Amino acid sequence: MTETPSIQYVKGVGPRLAEKLAGRGIKTPRDALFFFPKGYEDRRRIVSLRSATPGRIVPVKGQILAVRGGGRGWGGRRFLEVVISDGTGRLSAKWFHFRPSLADRFRVGETVTLCGMVRLFQFQTEMHHPEILGVAHEDDPVNMGRIVPVYPDIEGIPPRTLRKIQWEVVRKYAAAEREFFPPWMLDAAGVPPIHESLETLHFPPPSADAETLLSFSAPPQQRLIFGELFYIQWVLARRRSGVRKEAAEPLPWDRAIVEEIKQRLPFRLTDAQRRVVNEILKDMSRSHPMHRLLQGDVGSGKTIVAWVASMVAWRKGAQTALMAPTEILAEQHTDRFIALCSGLPVRILLLTSSLSPKERERAREEIRAGRVDVVIGTHAIIQEGVEFRKMALGIIDEQHRFGVLQRAALRGKGRLSPHLLVMTATPIPRTLAMTLYGDLDVSVIDEMPPGRTPVETRVVTDVRRKEVWDRVRRDLLAGGRAYIVLPLVEESETLSLRDARKTYERLRQAIPEVGIGLLHGRMKSGEKESVMRRFQKGEVRLLVSTTVVEVGVDVPDATVMMVEHAERFGLSQLHQLRGRVGRGSRPSVCFLMVGNEQGEEAAARLSVMERTNDGFRIAEEDLSIRGPGDFAGVRQSGIPDLVFSDIVRDARLLGKSREIANRLLARDPDLSHPMHAGLKRWMESKDATAAALE
Ligand code: ADP
Ligand code: MG
């Protein structure tokens, strides 16, 4: 690989565009070669206006009938409208930012080729901001008459211009490029070398199979996907091995400790709980830090596992920090830990931001002096000024509510590198866990404590609301406890808050004989706590709530849940909510209410909730419906966005990438073998780009 000149000297670029390209890390033609399309458009054939299907992106060609520059949009802004006809139909192309220079390109009577998404608006066929592929007789072999690449947007460079730059680059530089992955990796991944793919990837030959390309399953694309997935797996593998090399304080258990803990257990651990306890205690006994994710469905009993780990730490004279996402949850954990430790000289402290400055100062002093053994709290734990004397075990509950930075902050509070246990009740599909938590070892509790009856779930449209309500009411009047959950959509927090309040007021009048409580995120934590306590005690029997109730709250007597506007929730989130009921031995029911308009479609999507109580299956379903972007935790994971890959579609290649990354790390961790020289350079440039974009 020889050094290539600056991108500026590629035909059609120049200093202005060069600067814009540099902003995306494209400084040389070689960088441009490795700036790949994220998709393709099939523009091999002009589509007649009559057969242009709404929702599809197609090229059309027609004669200009009218150019109107005076239109006013909704905001009163002027927009440009160009009406064309091809003899089979008409189309109105619209640009919502009127520019005279744009309008001047169109002349009535001339022919124009446009490409864009076909839309139907009030029975009229439209395109908004289409690409202009040629006015009159201009010929454009790069942008027309072929399967064209669609590149990720670069601000300030129109797609057409970018495509032309890439065309020049590919023609001049592609042939000289050499694959940097060594043959053994390509073989293991089952993908072709890049020099066989570069040209095809940017500008597929006319004979290419458009469907295969669009589904990203052509071999050159697989090569790209492998590159992307492999890079992530490599970063994670390095992180994992880096952590393994750090020094931690070993916290070995012995017979006496285990006996003591066993005697205090209020119930027999399930086999799954026992297995994960073993995995965790084994990790903690080592002189390198544990870095473990504990996955277990809602109600599977993760808290007791955390408590066991903290007991071992305590007996070894170390402090434990347990961080939970909400105050309610931190308080609940504190209560449980205190109960489990009764009679033992374990000092447990609750640290939340609702302590008064004076209390906080005192709490911090106790922690600093090592006079408390277990600190349970919210984000307050990782704030500046909180210094542990000897924290050697960090536990994060409902991990998906926190990001990698917070995880790191908690680790930073420890003595040496603390052992870290992160727990989540959001079952994460294996494929996603591999990218999200690839730097963690994973334990799974895949078994529920005995005596639970699975929650019966029913998706109900609004027309049958009365039947549902009769059922809720009957249960309440018979002494039961119920939740009504309203969605909390971020943008309209106030709106849904009002909904919750309104519902609350209405119900208080409808059934005055039943204690009703209201719980939402805007309440002070003291208020929340008191409502939750009254609900736990049964003074409040119907709890109207927004999703704050979602996380970890435990009220075994609640047997009915009604979720309003269930269609607004993701499946995994519904599963979390549903986990609030069915915690006792009595049969429970969960009604998922959907609006009449959304009825059919929503009901179909939600029906999986009726069929299974298995959080992992639901998560898989959720992932394939919504994709990973919406998945809890993905945004905060610090993993770069995937451009080419789709972890559901490419699950197989993902698994292989992980294996290959591990093998490479074992064989040549510093990439010093000559065979890996090109790979090393590539990864360094990726690391630099990733750092620059942060
Ligand atoms: P989660 O995994 O959702 O955090 P919890 O730890 O809150 O679940 O446990 C849910 C409920 O199950 C609690 O009331 C807990 O006491 C109870 N529990 C946990 N493990 C067992 C077990 N092995 N046998 C019986 N009950 C259990
Ligand atoms: Mg929990």
C-alpha cells in the first residue's frame, strides 16, 4: 500500500469539498475507497408514472408541464413545484426551500429525469426533494441507468456529487488496493478478499442481482459486514482481556461463610440461582476482577444472589457498593438486605440524593472511614466526594438503565479494580448481548422460583374495555390489588402525566371504597416511597402509575395489571411491566389495552405476549420487529452505530467475528506478525476515527 495523494486532487473535489470530506475522516482517495454505500437504489430502468408504487424510490422521466414557484407551504414558506407528465400519468415534484437558481433549471416543455420516493398525497402522485438526474439531454452514467450506491450523508455534499467523486476514486484507485485481513481470517469468516469486492461494492455491474444487493447478502457485502463486526468484537475482546489483567482483591469464600449464608436464606435457592452464585463466587475468589453480567427475567430472584455476594465481601472485610436506578428500588434493596442480615453486625447504608446536605456529609464520612459495609443507593454513589475506604465489590442493578461510563465510575471507586456484577431483568438476545456486553462474562438465571403461576395475558381493544374494568373492579372489591399503567412518552411527559392524574381522579369517584394511589416520575422520592409503602401494606389497593413502576418493585399481592395504550410500548418493556404481577402464588392477569384504531395491527404485534412468558423469546421478537436501535441499553453502550450490519440478519457472521477476534487476541495480541501488518494499520485508523467522532 503506497501513500496516496490528498482527496483534494481527485477530479471534481477541490479545497471546499475536500474540507467537508475530511470532516468525515476522508482525507485521501484511499479513505474514500473505504467509505462504503449503506444501500443501493435500482435505477436501471425508468419507471412509468402509472406504475410508480408509493413508498418506493424510483427514477421517472417526463415532460415539464408547469413550474410554480409561488406556492405557500404550511408555514407560509414558498416552495417550488414542478409538474411532469410521461403520457401514462402526472407527478408533482416539490422542494420546500424555494431557490430561484433551482427553479431556473426547469423549463416548461423540456424533459427531466427525477429520482425519489413516490408518495400519494390527496390522490396526487408526488416526490419531495427528488434527485434531479438530468434536465433536457444531459447524460449521467454514474447516477442513472445502473444500480447506484447510496452513501451515508455528508453534510454539504449532495448525493449526486458524492457519487461522482466515488466513481472517480474507484476507477483510479480500486485496482491497486490489497486485502488487509490475512487469509486465515477470511477463510474462517467465509468472505472474499476486498480487492475482489471493491468495485462491485461501490458500483455493482448491471448484471448484479438487485435483490441480493438490497438484502446485503452478496459476498462482497458480507466482507464489509465482517469488517465492521470484527472491529467491534476486537475492541470488546481487548477490553475484556485488559480487565482480566488488572489486579483485584481476591474475596475467597470458605465453608463457614457459606454455612452462615445458607442458614439465613429465607427460601431454598433454585438450581439456576445456585449455579450463578457459584459462578460469581468463583470469579470473586480470583485476584483479577470479576466482570460479570447477571441476566434473569423479572422475578427470577437476582437480589438474593447480590446479597450472597455482598456477604462474602463483608466476611472478607471489604465494602460493597450496590447501585440501583431509582430511589424506590434502592430503598427496597436496603430493606431486604437489612432483613436478611438481622442479628449480624453488618452495617448497611442507604445513599440517595434526597439526603439533606448534613446527612450526606455524615454518610460520606462513614463510607470514607470504612464504618459501613454495604452501601446501597442511586447515582449518588458514583458522585464526586464519595470515597470508599475498601470497596472491592460493585453491583449494578437494572444495568440497562446505566451506561458504560457509569459502570466505569463505579469501578473507579474501588480499591484496586473491584469485582463487578451487573444485573439486568431485560433479557437480551444472545446476539445483542454479544455486541452490547461483549466485554462481560454472562450468567443467566433461567428458572423461576417455585410456586408462581404464569401471568395470563390478554390483548383487548377499547370496545371491550367494560369487561376488563368489571374484572378489575371485582378483584379490588374482593380485596385484591391492581396496577393501571399509563404510557409515559418522553416528549409529552406533561400530557401523559395529566392522563394519569385524570384517571386517578375519575377512579376515586368511581370506586370510593377502594384506596387509590398515584405514582409518577415527577413526584418527590419521599412521596413515591410513601405511596409504594401504602400499596405494599394494602392501604392503597389500586395504583395508577406511569412507567416508574417498571423497575424492580416487588408487591406479591398484586394480581391484576391493566396497561393503557399498550401499543406504545416495546414488547420487552411490557414484559417488564407484567413482571410486577404474578409474584405471589395467586393467579394473575395482565390486560394490554389497545386503541380501536390501532387495533388489528397492534394486537398482532402484541399477541406474542399472550403466547409466552419467556422474556428471552419476547426479546428476540422485539429485536426483530424494532431492530437494535430502540433496544434498552444500546444507545448508552458506547458501541459505534452499525452501518452495514444488522445483528439479527447477520447473527451468524457476528458469532464468527467474535471467535476470530478471540483467536487473534490469543495468537497475536499486538498484531506484530508481518501477516497482520495491514490489519494493524487499518485498525489504528479505525481507532483514530472512532476517537475523533467521540
Ligand atoms: P428480580 O430478579 O426481578 O430482581 P427479586 O430478586 O426481586 O427478582 O425476587 C422476586 C421475588 O422472589 C422476591 O420476593 C424474592 O424474595 C423471591 N424469591 C427469590 N428467589 C426465591 C426462591 N429461590 N424461592 C422463593 N422465592 C424467591
Ligand atoms: Mg430486581
